[in-house]
Amino acid sequence: GENVEQHPSTLSVQEGDSAVIKCTYSDSASNYFPWYKQELGKRPQLIIDIRSNVGEKKDQRIAVTLNKTAKHFSLHITETQPEDSAVYFCAAGGSARQLTFGSGTQLTVLP
Amino acid sequence: EAQVTQNPRYLITVTGKKLTVTCSQNMNHEYMSWYRQDPGLGLRQIYYSMNVEVTDKGDVPEGYKVSRKEKRNFPLILESPSPNQTSLYFCASRMTDRGNSPLHFGNGTRLTVT
């Protein structure tokens, strides 16, 4: 089955700096790569997703890049703000496959 | 409002006492799933259902049962809970059984088994 590895497990950045979280996946048939944000005590919520026919996708301060050849994808958050502090999960799946999640990254934005 | 509703939010029980966590969605989604979340392990899938009366094991099904008698409901049953099932549980749903549509999560159930 699919295996998703996510790094780093914890990340601290200064407010205004950029944050990058990276994930690798094992199943070359995966074609859907969502990112979820989970604030403390709350449910995971989708923040951005990308499909394999696209190399990059942006939504305001958030962007995701995908390298299908290398089987890795990354989340980029620019101009970080304290409200960006949360746990972020990547996932891989698609077609008839289940979504497999990474182990999560605790992002802390320091004021 | 479109949502996935789980109950209860918090549950403390003792080893061996059967319990059920309910999950209901009002979006007419075909696919529903249960995950458990443990520190450092991310979200691990317990069971999933692609439609009514169709269920299958995820990555960590031992000690759990599910049923899907109606499209909107997908209860998680622990016949004989044990302390290693202490965890945060999430129910989720999506439109189709294909893995390339967004998952919608419930608010979670924090279970403690003593």
C-alpha cells in the first residue's frame, strides 16, 4: 500500500518568515495530494490540494508543489502569522485508492 | 449546514464495556471512514465504507467494528475496549469512493479507556 513520510515533525519560524513542509510517497499511481490543517482541539480541515496533472498550485499565502518523478510534494506558507500555528498533515491517494496521511508537522509561528 | 456529526465528543469508559461512537453526515456522501489520531502517528484509518452495506478494513481495524445500514450513518463499535484504544477518533466522509475528492471530518471523539 501507500506510504507517506512527512518532515519535519516540528517546525518553528519567526512571524513573517516562510515555512516549508515536505512529504514523500511511495505509490506512483497516487494522483491526489491534499493538505490539512488541524488547530489545537479541532478537526483537520482541507487547506489546499493538488492533482497530478498540475505541478504547482497557489492560494494566497499557501502554495503546494508536486514532483511526480521524485514522488514528493511540499507545502509552502509565506509571510507566516501566529494563526498559522497548527498541525499540518499531508496525504496521498486517488482513483480507487484510500487517502494515506503523513504523521503531521507541528508548526509554531513565533511572534 | 453541511457537516459530519460525531457523538459523544468525550467518553471515559472502563476496559471491556462495549461502546458505540456515532457518526452522521448530511451531504449524501457515498464514502465514510473512521480514523484514530495518536501523537507522532498521524491519522490512521480504522475502517471505511464505500456505500451502504459495503465496509472494509483500514490499516488498524483490530478491536473495532462498523456498520453501514444507512447512507448517512456510520457508527464505530468497540465490543470490548482496552486501554490501547485510548485515542482521538475522527469520522470523515467524501462524495465518492474515489480517493481524489476532499474529505470532510467530524469534530472528533476523545476516548479514554481505563
